[in-house]
Amino acid sequence: MKDNFPNFSDKARDILEGKCKLREVDDFRALLCADCAFYHHGEEENEECSCFLLLKFLLERKAFDLQRVLDELQ
Ligand code: SF4
């Protein structure tokens, strides 16, 4: 399963290790969108799908446990 989300896994690990933070919408895109087939890196045409908005909401409220998700992806 992890192989399906390599960018998510790398970014989540960086966040957990304190190498980067989730501040701007582009930070959330790097975590949640980089493995998506519909993602266009650096382009303004990116929409915000309901899954992105839901996960962003949960992350902002500390209700999405990155470590647990990483563990499940192993
Ligand atoms: S917002 Fe949703 S559809 Fe768009 S790139 Fe991100 S995950 Fe994919």
C-alpha cells in the first residue's frame, strides 16, 4: 500500500521529524495531493476536492494522526 503513496509518506515523515510544517495551502497540497493523478504541480488550476478539504480540516484540528497512517501504510 505504501508504494501507492510515496510522496505522502515522504512528506509525512518530514513533518513528524520537524523538517517542515503544514502552514500554507501548498504545504497541504504537497502532503495530500502529490500522489493524486489529478495533481498539477505548481499550477493554479488545481481544484480542492472534498477529500482534500476533509483531510486538511482534520489535520488542522490535530484529528488526523500522521504517525498512525504511516504505520498502516508500512
Ligand atoms: S485536491 Fe483532490 S483531486 Fe485535486 S489534486 Fe488534491 S487530492 Fe487530487
